[in-house]
Amino acid sequence: MTLKKLSRTTKTLLVGLMLSGLGFILTQAAGQSLASQLPARFFEEYGAVMLVIEPSSGRIREANRAAANFYGYSIQQLQRMSIQDINALDPADVALERELARRENRNYFVFPHRLANGEIRTVEVYSWPLVTDDGETLLFSVILDITGKKIAEASVLEYKDRLERLAESRYQQLLTTQKLINRIMWATLLIQLVVITLLIWNILIRRKTQRSLLEKTTMLEGLLNSIPDLIFFKNKAGVYLGCNAQFARYVGKKPQDITGQTDYQLFDNRQAGYFHKTDLQVLAGQQQVHTEEWTQFPDGSERLLDKIKAPLVSSNNELIGVLGVSRDITERYQTEQRIKFLAYFDPLTNLPNRYLFQERFVETCNSLVRGQALAALAILDLDHFKNINDALGHNKGDELLVAIARRLNNLLRDNEALARFGGDEFVLLLVEQGGDADSCATLMDARIQQFQNTLAQPLRLGESEFLLGSSLGASFTTSFDRSFDELLKEADIALYAAKEAGRSTWRRFVPSMQARVESRFELEGELRKALDLQQLRLYLQPKTNREGQVYGTESLVRWEHPEKGLIPPDRFIPLAEDTGMILPLGEWVLKETLQLMTEYPQLSFAVNISPRQFRNPDFVARIKTLIQETGANPQRLTLEVTEGLLITDFNQSSRRMLELQQLGISFSIDDFGTGYSSLSYLKKLPINELKIDRSFVKDLPEDSSDALLVETMMAVAKHLQLSVVAEGVETQAQRDYLYSVDCNLHQGYFYGKPEPARQLLERLKP
């Protein structure tokens, strides 16, 4: 009877008996080696599927022929496999089945095994532990194929129940896993949303930062381009990283064409080598390098640049390269040089000024030996030079000063000096050596006279020729420790003495001159008091016509000093001009004259007006006020002015004269012919009268030159329809000659000297 013919119960019993027997054998063999544990040829003879497995790794160590036939692999193939390669369950399900077997106290497992052809077979696995000869613990497993076999209903139900529990467990695991996966998915999604939000926020921040950076970059570029300095950036290799517009203009390229270039590509090798050398100096020392140097620009101009090169560092204080800033200081340098020059030199003549001259004076005096040399400090003043400025303008006057400076400079020796202190005033330091004091003084006299003679020579400028006179004052000294200021003061006193002597001469300082200067100073103080103390007296000099009748007077002033008596005008009028007291003095004369005019309406009155008085801003207003206060008739008033005064500021003078002329006041040119007369000026100015200066009258009629000049003046006056008055008529011969040329109005001692106003007017009463 075969196994197939047995009932299910019988089969179950047989399997149980077989496994029981096998279990008994294995139980008996426990603790023995693997070779001795099983009967000989146990694997080959026993028909059940048997495997020996490493419990830790699941590797199949042994398999019998029945296992090879069942699984469809060779024994060698099975020995290279693990039980996980056969079991169709994943490791988690395998672990679950084992846990169920443990709980149910089963000694077998139910697994789906995969055959070599891919077929899945349901098997029961019975396993016992075995120990090898080496003490290694292995797992001996018997596999029974239960696929499709009819087993007891209880076993089936049991198996079904186990499968359901296994499925339920698996399902619960899947649910748990799915929940975990869902939570992970939601967490992942949330993280993704957070990450996306952060990325978007970061992008927005970056864009905002980029816009802000772009704005700042634009502002920085605008700022750099608005700075007049030349600015550039280089890396450590000398390659330009950028520059501003001024540097680009200096190089002659666009800023973008400079970036990426080196000095050797932009400049000649000499310049590039120098620039590279300073770059290396900055990089090596990591300190600023400051230089000033003249640099040629593309347009060919030479400019002085103040250059600063400094280390260029990053925000992390890492050295990047070189920052260069160059400022054009050419104008500043020229200004500084100009200031230095002006501190020591006269800008017009390029001669030393007072400060440099004083230094040279000290140096020269320190080099001289007392008793063997003489030094002279001299002040030279050009006579009536103001008239040249007034007549020809200051530009021509400046040209004359430059020419005079050259002429004087040519007369100097090596140890001598010439300076211009201002205006038409020059200062000389002259030296004579090699003799005693008297011989040196004699030689010095000759030297100074040589200077005067040289200046007296005609001076030609273009087509014009000028004759200039000069006054000179000098102080001699053989004591070379005397102060500069002391000698200069003495020379100035001597110059004043030369001018008092009639100009065009020179004087050496002597102590008696000091007394005269002190007297002049004293006189100045007393003159200031004279106005308040009513010490001034009005004098009049008559003017007559051809019939010998007095038709008018000229107002003059005398100073009646209580102690010094009557002081002539030539002593105090120049002093009043120099000190500014001419303004109150002139107004006093004018007011006194206007008061007399109301009493003697049949006479005309002439009053001299000084240049300073005429230029006073309120001159016209004061005359109007005085006329209103006194009630004088302005048509009987003549104001005498000089040619130089009118020519100095022609437009202003003309406006003032016209304004006064509208009141009825007449104007007369005083001392006509002594200045730089211009017919065009005479034609344009509102002049009514010319007064021939006494210098042209005194030698008439013997001096033919004076006679010719007077005739010419009369012709000019007739052409311009001006009346003429001759001054200084003192003889009958002069009177007769003037009558012969139709000059019929005279003034002079021949007709009467100046006398107190009341005295003359009383005498003229009918």
C-alpha cells in the first residue's frame, strides 16, 4: 500500500511519526559533532528535503539531493545561496512568522518558498540546532511541501487562522507603515513648503539686495566720476579692476577699455615700470605711498599730481590689490609759488620787495669790514609820476616802471641790491669799498649822481619817448650794525629834503634834517588845531581885464599862527594834501568865498579845488548845500581844477562837472600846459576857461619858446571857444605881449598881490 492511497488522517499520522523519529534521532544526536550526529548517508538516503543553515547569516551550508530536486538547483548552487534567496517573504514577515511560532509554542514555520523556475510552494519548516566539530551552532531544517495537500480540517483551519493572523499583522504593519509614510510625506511637504518659502524669501531679499547694491554702485560710480581726482583700482597682478571718468580721460580711453589692462598696455615702458615699482612697494609694505610728480597728459600739458597709493583690502581685511588716487595740484602749486614769490618780490618789476631787500641788506652789511667800506641806503622817487598815470593810464605807467627797474638794475654791482617798495618808489643798497670813509663817501656821491643822470636820459617805449626826473634821499653809514629801519627813516627824511629843494635832485641825510622833519610833524599837529581855533585867513588876488578893471578874484588861504606869524601856503597846503586835512580846509575856503559873494554880486570868484576834494563822493552834494545855506549866485562861481585830476577818471569827472554846470558854476583848467594836455579831453569836458601857468609867462616876451607855446594855447582856446587867463603877470612887457596875442584877462603881482579878502573888497568899492 502506497502513501497516496492512505487517508488524510493516516498521512498526517505518518508524517508525524516520521518527524517524531527524525526528531528523536536529532535529539539523541544533540551535543555531538555534525559528522557523528546523523546516520551515515543520512542526506542521501532520506527522501525528505533537508538543509543546514547558518542562523546568523541565513547561508545554506548543506543540502541533500532531495533539496536539490525540490528547489531545482544543484547542491553546489544551494550552498552558495542563503535562505533569504528562497523564502518569498521579506525579512519583516519572516520575523513576524517566527514571533507567532514562538507565541504558539510551535516547532515549525510555514513559509512560501520560491523554486528555481519561479514557482511558489507552501512549506512547513522544522528546525533543530546542531553543533559542529568546531563548536559552531547551525540550524538543521526539514522542509515539507504542503502545497495543495489535504490535511486535517483542524490543521487547515489552524493554518488558515495563522495566515489570517499573518495577513492581519501584515495589514496592520502596512497601515502603520502607510501612516508613517503619510506623516513623513506631510512632514516632507511641510519642509518643502518651508524650504520653498525660504527660497522665495531669499530670492526676494537677494533681488532687493541686488537692487540696493546696484543703486549704491550707481551712486558710487556717480560719486567717483564727479570727483576731480584720478582714481583707479588694480589687483595684485597689476591688472586694472576699474577707474573713474577722470582717470579714463587722462589715459585717453573709455573706463571699460581700461579694465583688464595693465600699465604696460596703457603707458610707455618707462612710466609703466615706475608705476609697477610703486605698486610693489605698496603691496610689500601694505602701507600708503605718497608722491608728488609732474605728469604729461595726452594733450601734451604737464601737470603736477599729488599721488597716493594705498592697499586695497576686502571686507575680510584680505589684500586685494592697490587703490590709487591722484589729485591735480598744478594750480595750488602755482599759487603757492606765486605766494612765495609775492612774499619776497614785487610782482610788476620782479625786484625784491621790502622783506627780501632787508634780508639782503643784513647779509651785505655782515660781509663788510668797518673802516674799509661805506654803505648807502637810498630811496628814489620819480617826480610827478602820477601825472603820467593820470594822462596815459596805469598800463603805460607800469611799462615805464618796468623799464626804469631794468635801467637801475644795470647799474648795480654784485654786492648791491635794488627793490621796489610800491608805487614809483625804489630803494637802493649801494656799497663802496677799499678806502677811508671820506674817499668812499666821495665815490658814493658820484655813484648816486650817476643813477640820477641815467634816469634823466630819455626813455623810449614803442613810438613814445619820455623824460623823467627823480628825487633821491640817501643815508650813508660806516657802522654796519645799525638797524635797517633807522637807515631807511634817515633816507626818507633826506628824500623829503630833496623834494623841498625843487625835485630832480638828491640829498644825503644830515642830522639837521631830523629837526625839519620834527618841525613838519609839529606843524601837522598845529594845522589840525588851526581850523578849530579859526587861525586861517581868506586872501584874494584880483583878476583884471584889458581895461584894467578888476572883474573877479581868486580865493587863497593863509595861516596866521599866533607864535610863528603868517605861514605861506606852500608850507602847509602840501602837508594838508598828504594828511587829508585838505578836505575840511578846502570846504572852509569855499564856504568863506560863497558868503562874500552875496555881498559883492558884481564880482566873479574863483576857488581852487584839490584832487582829493573833487574825488570825495559827497563833493557835489556839499557844494549844493553850501550854496543853499549862503544864498550865493552859482553863476558867479568858478572852480579851478588841474588837468591830471580830470583825466584820471574822465567819465566820473565829466558827470560831476556837468551836474555842477547845470547850477551855473563854471570850470577852469588851472596851470594849463604843465600837465599832459589832451585836446580830445578838452573838447569833451565841460570847460569854460584855461589858465596859462606862470612858468610860461615869466620869461615873456624874450623866450621865443614860451611865446610860441602861449600863442599855441591861445589858438587852442579860440578853437574851443574858451576864455583864457594868464597867471603870474608881473611886468608891463609881459602884459603888453599878452595883449598882442589877444590874451586880455590877467592875474599877477603887476595888478596886485594877494591880500586879506575884506581889505581888497573894501578897496574895490566904488
